[in-house]
Amino acid sequence: MHNQPLTGQTLEQLAAEALAALESAADSKALESWHVVYLGRKGRVTQMIRRVGELPKEERPAFGRRANELKRELETAYEKRVQAIKAAEMEKALAEGAIDVTLPGRPVARGRLHPSTQVLRRIYQIWADMGFQIYRSRDVETDEYNFQLLNIPPHHPARDMQDTFYTTEEGVLLRTHTSPGQIHAMREYCPEPIRVILPGMCYRYEQISARYEIQFHQVEGLAVGYNVRFTDLKGTLTDFAQRMFGAGRKTRFRASYFPFTEPSAEMDVECILCDGQGCRVCKHTGWLEILGCGMVHPVVLQNGGYDPTVYSGYAFGMGPERITMLKHGIEDIRYFWGNDLRFLEQF
Ligand code: DAH
């Protein structure tokens, strides 16, 4: 047809021919090649439209309009034919029994949040409800922030090569706890009052076992202001425990020691598995230790820029993996980063 001179007539002829060919296309394959031959990018209709320049100027607009109209009609006819053939093919397959509609469907796997993420989000929510903001601080720390500014003396066992991942760069390490974030927060906020939680991953050079992992989360908390007292710490942490583990859940504080708090304590909650009756998880004590806490040491306040004769504060640190383990009676911390779906799918 390329040799024929172009007229409106040649266009109509081509369209009629295309429609006839469409009618005789009997299956999906034939339809596909029909589309390539007539409507494809290099198809006959497309090519004929491109030849519009061969026409006298005054005939071109009418030709263009009609060409687009015919093209649309062919597309519509094609879509209709596709649907009809698909339906016919499906019916045929059903009749022949190729599709067994009684087969069970394939289950769609649903993703979910990691148990640590779920617990972390619950903890964030509770502290947010109590007016604490989240303060993010870095995983890679300096010896100064991780230890020195927190009043951890040079001979302290936590600084041992056995406990800390040091980098090849002098004085740079992976944080062993979220406490260095306290210094970052204080230096940023000083002299304003502070109420933040500092969540994040911590790293320790441990022999991995059912109880110890080389990475784990902590959620640190810090409140600094005027007249912040130990009773504020006790009341706030008890409130947290009741929101986290249920209203009426008992708590108790035991004296403890941390270099960056004075006085220091640990908080226990009444065992959430046996309600304080005594069981395997609480080792028959009726209590579970869930966090360390204390009044921020004056030296630490000072390192953060606050005058300890004017300001006071409390701090705490908890481990969400440990809390999750207690809550669900999980006996091995290695499950958390083992990526075993049989474990993860239970949460
Ligand atoms: N940094 C401590 C640890 O890793 C946890 C901790 C205890 C944090 C007492 C605190 C605190 O803020 O007051 O074991």
C-alpha cells in the first residue's frame, strides 16, 4: 500500500481490512500479533498516519481527525475482542477441567513488626503520654562520652577490652549503653529543663549465649530541672510500670550502684507471669528486675553544663529485649537477631 498515493480512501480501506482481520483472530496469540501489525508503534495504521505530509495542505487536518478517530475505533474493537476471547478461553479451560476451582487458594504471607519494635513503640507511647520527647543519639561514640563524662573511672570493668567494641580509631567505640546520650541532650538543652527518652542499639563484646548478645536495645530516660527529687523518679517509674504491665502492678526499688547516678537503684515489678506467686521466670522470688535508675550524679550534671547546686535530675535505663523475654517467657536472647520466621511469626 506504500506505493499507492495516499487519500482518505486508502485510510478507510486499511481500517476495514483491519476490522476484518480482527474478526478472524481466533485466540490470544493471534490477537497479539494483530495488534502489532495494525496498531503497534511500527504498525500499518501508525505508518499511514505518518504519511500525512504527502497530502495537499488543505486536506491534512481532516485526514488527521479521521485517522485518530479510526485508530480509537480499532483500539476499542480490539479491547472488546480481547475480553471475548479471554472469556471463551476461560470457559473452554473450565469445561476441560484444566482449572480446578476446588483447589485451596495460596495463602498470602503478611509481614509484621519485629517483637523488639513492637515493645519499643509501646514504650515510646507511654513516655510520650507522660510528656517525654524522643532524643536520638549516635551509635558510634567516643570514649569520652561513653565513659569519662559519665563519671566512669579509667579502671571501671565496663571499659575492659573484653566488654567494648573499640574501633581502629583512637578513642572511638560502639556505645555500650545509651547513657552517653544524656550528655549530648544536656549540652544541647542547657539551661532548659529536660524530659527525654533516648532509645537505641547498644553493643558489647560478649561471648554470645542464651543470656548475652553483642547487640541489644536500651531505652534511657532523663529528666533535669529545678527540684527534681527521688520521689519524682519513684512515682514516674511506677506509673510507667503500671501502664506497661497493667494497673495495680506492684513495684519495688532496691539500692544499687551506677557511677553516673547517686543514689542509684534498680526497679523490680511484681512478676507478670505468676502475679508475684513465684515461678520459674522470676526464680521464685515473685519479682522481676526491669531497669536501673538514680539521681543524676552532680559530676554528670556539671559535665552536661548544669550547675548541680541549682539543678537536679533523675535517669533510668531499661532493656526492651529483656522486657519482651520476661513478658513472653522467651528463654534465649539469640532468637531476636536470628531471623528465624518460626520465632518472629509468633508476635
Ligand atoms: N547504663 C546502664 C547500663 O547499661 C543502665 C542505666 C542504669 C542507665 C542507671 C541509667 C541509670 O540512666 O540511671 O547498664
